[in-house]
Amino acid sequence: MNLDRLLPILRCLNCGGRLSQDGRLLACQRCGERFPLADDIPVMLREDTEDRAWEDYFRRVSEKMGDSEAANSYVSLKNFHFVRNQLLRFIGSVKGQAVLDVGCGTGHFSQSLARDNLLVGVDVSLDMLVYARQKGLAVVQSSGKKLPFEAVSFDLVIANNVIQSIQAGEPFINELSRVTRPGGRLIVSATNGQNLSLVFFRVIEKRKYAHLKTYTAEEIRNYLGAARCHVEAVLFLFFPFGFARHVRANEPPGALNRHLATTLAVEGRKPKE
């Protein structure tokens, strides 16, 4: 069932050609490149030092925490629930759409979207994808920096707390835009790079912050604009205080949001052709 839903939109990382199943492999019909299947999950992860470091990190997390919300590596479960609830409210009602969750982890964040949509999840961690598939996601082991999908395949693309694990944010957002359909939306969330408490978080999460890069709302807005997406709104989340501020694209964010919000999410829309 995983492959049945994925094959129509899966494409070769090498040449962009269509893929067909050949036993325990996927074979490109154009260039002959082959990609292994691990228990029906396409393995389409190129050799990349940054991706491998995160794959190793989340393998250790998965071995320790299994199929749990905590395995998604937030500051705390309360923080995970707060961010998830606020972002799903920000996304709104989604039905009958093709949705891509980039960095889906165990699937605990986006699983509610699987009920009424085609929900595809990619992650560098094969261990976590096994859990995500059990929640209704069609999954691929891949990096968000090079997505193995045909252009304009998805109505909604979500990258929740992923961009900070990537040093080059602009090409990452360009890739998200590439697979988004005209009129579709992109939701990019991240730790707020202007938050005044970042020094504290770097201490308590030093294992991750050795690899993390923080981004500001303005940087993500600019990246979306460069990817020819219209920025519609920015959501600022305040943890542990439990409230959020919704700012339209034409409104100034204000110092309170810029410096005290712990997490931010930017909504972009790809123009209709």
C-alpha cells in the first residue's frame, strides 16, 4: 500500500525519471538508477554529511524512545503538544488534498491529516518512518534538501522544525516550492532565531545545538519570496506561556514577537499560473 500511493509521484534523484518496482528495488526508467526498498519503504537518501549526522542522532533517539511523541525531540512533551496544536490550527481544515510532511519523524505531528488526505512523509530516519507509516503516512526515507517527487505534486507542504537542521535554508525552501502546486501552501516553522532565551536552550539541548542553525522570521519570509511564494502570515508561539500571535504579511511583527516568541511559523502560497 505504501508504494501504491507513492509511485505515481516518485521520481529519480539522479535524472527525474519515473520509477518502477523491480523486486526489492525501484528502478529509474530513464537512466537505470536503482534505489533499495526497506520493508516497502523507498530509501532515497544521498550521501550527505549533514543528513547522516541527523540520521545517526535520530537512530539513537528512536532506539531509546521508540514510537513516542518524545522521540520527535522537542524541549518537552508539553512543548510538542503546544506547537502541534497551534500549527494545526494555523493550517486549518484540510480535506481531499495531497499533503507532504517534510521531517515527519514518527508521524505524531501530522497523523490527523491522514484521515481525509493523501499524507506523504519524508525523513532521514528509517526507524521513525516505520512508526509514521503505522499512522497512515505514505513514507520515503529522503532529505528535504533533495525531494524525490515530481514537481507541483502537493497542495500543502509542511516543514515543521526542520529548517534549523539545515545550514543552507534558501535552497531547502526552493525545493519545497518546487513540489508545491500553483495555489498551494507552504508552512515553514522553526525555533525563533531572535529569541532572547536561545542561550539557555543551547545549554539544555547542547547535543542538538552543535548542529543547529537558527533562522529569523524575516529570513524565512525572504527565502519564500525568492522562491516566488507570497507570504500570507507569520505565527509567533510563546512557550511555556501557552499563547500565540498571528501577524499578517503586511503588518510589522513588533519587538515582543521578534524577541520573546520561542517558535515561529511562516505561511507562503505559490501563485496560480
